[in-house]
Amino acid sequence: MNANDDLTLAAGPEAEAPLFSRPIALEGASNFRDLGGYQGLDGRRLQWRKLYRSAHLAHLTQNDLDQLRALGVTRSADFRGLGESAHLAYDWPQLNRHALTVEPTVVQRAQSLMDQGQTLTARDTEALMHDTYRSFVDVYGQRFAQFFALLQSSDDPLVFHCTAGKDRTGWAAALLLTALGVDEAQIMDDYLLTNQLFKRPELSHLDMPEDALDALWRVQPSYLMASVDTVRTHYDSLDSYLTQALGVDQAARERLAELYLTE
């Protein structure tokens, strides 16, 4: 399966099953998409209209909020840092926001290097991105453990996001799909969909060459694999990491499957 092939999927094996679109067009947010339809444990699929991932939600319009209400989305998991959340704050009465703070470092480190007179290349930016993804494992495991606790508390439709919905959100999605038994190829396909669906800011306050900005605003397999390789170095496998570091044991997986997989 290629990422390009997964934008519209059938809800089930029936010939007349309705089609669901994975991307959901919103006026005030990009990269908003449904995780339904992926094949997981025992051939069961993720339910549609339960789990969503997105860029930040601060600029949602009334039409967007009406659409989320129609989808039944009542809670959000916000992985943004404190400064990001304050700068692009939202307090939508229909969404119960849960702050799972993971501080960003790439932009700050890039700016620091440029302040020292360094002209950043795409390779420099990629190295910063790899470091960031390693920090998700080395520094912020507790935040992703809290994410799994939130997922198990209810099956009310939930959207999880950061600022662009690509890095912190991408790692959270990879962990969730792994826990639900989705294979690595589908997980990578979902991750790379960001390159089709994320609308990067028209203006950037970073004076970087275009190829370095591309490395910053797009995703590539090596970024996600920086997290995965860090996990495998310390825990041997993602399964062991989920159990040992995040508390997602067999009982938790069964709970997640009960809540989010088809019967």
C-alpha cells in the first residue's frame, strides 16, 4: 500500500459499505485525518470516526466546529509546548483539551545556530530533526504514557495534535497503531501522508535556504526511524517499549482493541 492509495477506504468488506475519506477538509486546520480503516490485530480494522490526528486547532472556524460536532469529537490531546499553546491558544467549549506537553527544540536550535553565523543546510536540519525524534523516547516517554491512559479512559472520539501534526503527533500515531497491531508498512504510509496534507506556513521567520525549510516542514522515513531505532537500542522492540516504558501491557492492548477495533 502506498500513501497515495489510502485517502479513501471502504468501511468494511460489504459491497455497499459507505466510503469514508481519510483527510477531512477544515478551513482553519490542516493535516486533519481519520485513522479508521487500517488493519490491526486479528484482521480487525480501526473503527472510523473514533481517532483523528491533526495540526493545531487554534484557528478553527464555526464551520469547522460544526463539522467536528457532527463527527462527535469531544476531546483533544495537545502535545504542544507551553509557549506554542499560549501563542496559539484555543478553548472550544465542545472540546475537552488535555495538555500533554512536549517542548519543541528544532526551531530554537536552528535559530541558535544561525545566530552564530552558520548557514543551515538540509543535512543540518535533518540532523536536528533526528535529535528531536530521539528525545520523544529519551525525554518524553511519560507524555506518551499519559496519551495511552487517556485513550483507555473512554472511546469518545478524540483528536490528537501538536502544531503541524507531523512530528510529535506522528510518533504518537505510530505508537497507537503499533499497539493496535497495524503493520510497519501501513504505519509508515500514514506517517508520510503529512507531506500531502500539511499546509506549511506561507511565511517563515527563519531565514533558511528552501531545501532546509523543506527538511523542517516535511517528514521523511529517517525521522520516524530515529525514534524507532532509539527504542530498539534500549528496549529491543516497540512492543517491549510499549509494555516496559509506557505501561501498555496485554490488558491495555485488549482494552484498546475493544474500544477502537471493529468486532
